[in-house]
Amino acid sequence: MKRQDPAKGGTAGDGGADDARPPEDELRSEVRAWIAANRLEGLSPGGAHEPYDHEQTEAEREWVDRLRLGRWLCLSWPRAYGGRGLDGVRCAVVNEEFARAGLPRPHLGMGETLLAPAVLAYGTEEQRARVLPRILSGEDVYCQGFSEPDAGSDLAGLATVGVVDGDEVVVTGQKVWTSGAQHATMIFALCRTDPDAPRHRGLSYVLLPMADNGIDVRPLRQMAGARGFNQVFLTGARAPLDNVIGGLGNGWRVAMTTLGAERGGNATTQHLGYQRELAALIDTARANGRSADPVVRQRLADAAIHVRLMEYAGLRLLGSLSNGEDPGPAASIDKLFWSEYHRRFGELAMDVLGVAATVRPDGPGYPVDPYQRIFLESRARTIARGSSEVQRNVIAERVLGLPRA
Ligand SMILES: Cc1cc2nc3c(=O)[nH]c(=O)nc-3n(C[C@H](O)[C@H](O)[C@H](O)COP(=O)(O)OP(=O)(O)OC[C@H]3O[C@@H](n4cnc5c(N)ncnc54)[C@H](O)[C@@H]3O)c2cc1C
């Protein structure tokens, strides 16, 4: 049976950014000219999310190198640290041009997306100048060490301890669900440096080297077979006090910047991966005859409406960014919307495939086809970076102003 690859997209509802968006003509021309001179064949624009165990291909590495040389990475960072100082609207312009050319514009992982906003907000000048260029050059690859076995949604309950020893902090404890720790050279971790302070106050945000530093990484296998996250055991892991961001005891505030990091720059392109996946599923349903079932047709139409809503929500976000407004807790609406949509999309894909969905492809290890992977991995994304229940609480309390639970 013909199954379309959701990462490559299908013929129905093909995505492409609209020509008539923000009038940042000069930047748009610059990106177009650069892409025309530097484009690389063999890159997939990708589905909505990379698989959890995605390993960079040679072509992807080469593409990141070209983007680095062209200064198309870390766009929002100040120029002094290698960025372009672009606001959300201009980042969207750049992303639209890459999407229009059918090319990815990758980011540099958690170092760029989660740590950098915290370092820019709370780091000293010396820390910014030391930490950010090493992320941009690829010398430092970061993972996020926040969650612990008894501290996930209730992060302030974390038990990992940091003890100051001369001009160093020595960290001991256990982290869990640490994505990408197996590839990381550094971890930004929260630890308790003042056990006598109230729970939210005695925490510190520390950058720890991973190698030869008492850090043991043990992979955890996820439902779809990927070993994308890990348990991380820290036994006397050391970092200079210069690696504490925001000062000792200030970790909660710094962590909130990381957790609230809202780039906004992909607002008008983030729906395109979902659109490609849906177009491929519609083609698959046509090929195997499931599109004749009125209930399946209705669910596909419902999915199309959701993807269109994501596009409009992106435009609205861009509108508020261009008015200088901070989207704030509205980011929770976005996260809840795409993660719950994608979980339902995975279920719909299984129903479109019918009994074929229960058959795994041949191959060593634990192979799953792209739809089975979406079905299984989309569930994890309703938990990661704040579960749906917690997002609903944020929306209820901070957006709608309802009383606290
Ligand atoms: C794929 C994946 C990748 C991850 N990567 C990382 C990473 O790189 N680094 C990192 O630090 N962490 C990571 N996490 C951890 C993630 O942040 C936590 O799983 C998440 O915050 C939930 O915490 P928990 O797993 O401890 O569940 P718990 O907090 O124990 O929650 C259990 C259940 O109770 C519900 N619940 C909890 N509190 C409330 C409440 N107040 N109101 C209503 N319901 C509530 C939750 O929604 C959930 O259903 C990852 C998780 C996943 C799934």
C-alpha cells in the first residue's frame, strides 16, 4: 500500500509562505540572494518534529556550517555575540524565506533556544561573551538538567544539592528525562545551594561540563524505540562559580526565563511541518481508499482546520510582536494546541492505515514507520516542557484570571 512520507509532504494543501507578509523587503532580498547562492540539495524541510533519536546527516551538518558562515543562526542574539539582533518579525521574515525555498533553518538545540535567553537576561557581560559564542560555534552542546524523579511539574521540589567549595560549586544528585544528554558537552542544571531558604529561593542555575566530571549518563528507551532522553547521575560534578547564571540562590528566576523562552520568530512557519504531514496522510487515505469513509474525511477536514488555526494564531502572535507586545502566558495556549492536535493526528494516522498500522517494518532494533512514530512520540510532547494539565492551569489562572486550583 502507498504510504506518503509525512516529512516530505503530499500533494494536498502544499505549504508555502505567503508573498504578501511583512514589508521587510531588504532583509527578504538578502535572504533570497543568499539562498540562491548557497542552497544545498538533498535536505528535507521535515515534518512537524524531528524523531527523538534523529542523528544529523552529513548534508545537515554541512548546511548548519553554511548557515553559520552566512550568519543565519541565532538570529535574535545581539550582533556582539554573533547574532543579527533581529526582532520576532524579522526572524519570521527569514524563516519564511527558508520555508519558501523548501529548506530547513535549524537551531542549535537547547543551548540556543533555552539557555541563551537566560544568559542574555541574567548573565554578566563576561558570561555572555564566554557562553554564547561557544554555542554558536558548536563547541558547546547543551542539555537541560531540570527534572528529577520527584520534581517535574513541581520543579521547585528538586533535591539535587550544590555545595560551594572555594571558587567552585560541587553538584550531587539525579536528573531524569534529560533529552540529548548522550550528545551534550555541557548541562545547564538547577540545584539547591541553600537548603534553609524557602523552596523557590535556595536554587542556583549552573553550567557544568559533562566530560570527566562525575556525571554518568544512562539512556532511557522511549515507546517508539528511540533513546532520546536519559537519567543523569551527578556525583560531585564541579563548575567554577563563574558558571552560576544570575548568582547563587537566584536560579528560580533564571529558570523561569528558560521555561518561558518564546522565540516567536517561527510564528508564521511552524504550521508548515504539520501541513506537510497532513497532506501526506490525505494522499495515503486516497491511495488506500480510506478517504471514502465519511468519518475519516470529517476527521481529516478537522485536522486541516486545526492546521489553518495554527497558521492564523501564528499571524496573530506576529501581530502582537510587531506591536512590541509580550505574548507572555499565551505561549501556553500555543503549546497546548499543537501538542494535543498532534496526538490526535497520530491517532487519525493509525485509523487511516487500518490494520497495516499494527505491522512494524522489517529491520534490526525496533523499527517503526513515520506514522507509527508520530502516534507514539506525539504523546511524549503533551508532557515534555510542561504537561497539558499544567498548561491548562497556566491558561486558567494567568490568561483567564480564574482562581488558583
Ligand atoms: C520527551 C520528553 C523530554 C523531556 N526532556 C526534558 C529535558 O531535556 N530536561 C528536563 O529537565 N526535563 C525533561 N522532560 C521532563 C518534563 O519536563 C517532565 O516530564 C514534565 O514537566 C512533567 O513532570 P513529571 O514527568 O515529573 O510528571 P509529574 O509532574 O509527576 O506529573 C504526573 C501527572 O500529574 C499531572 N499534574 C502534575 N501537577 C499537576 C497540577 N498542578 N495540576 C494538574 N495536574 C498535574 C501531570 O500533568 C501528569 O499527568 C522531558 C519529558 C519528556 C516526556
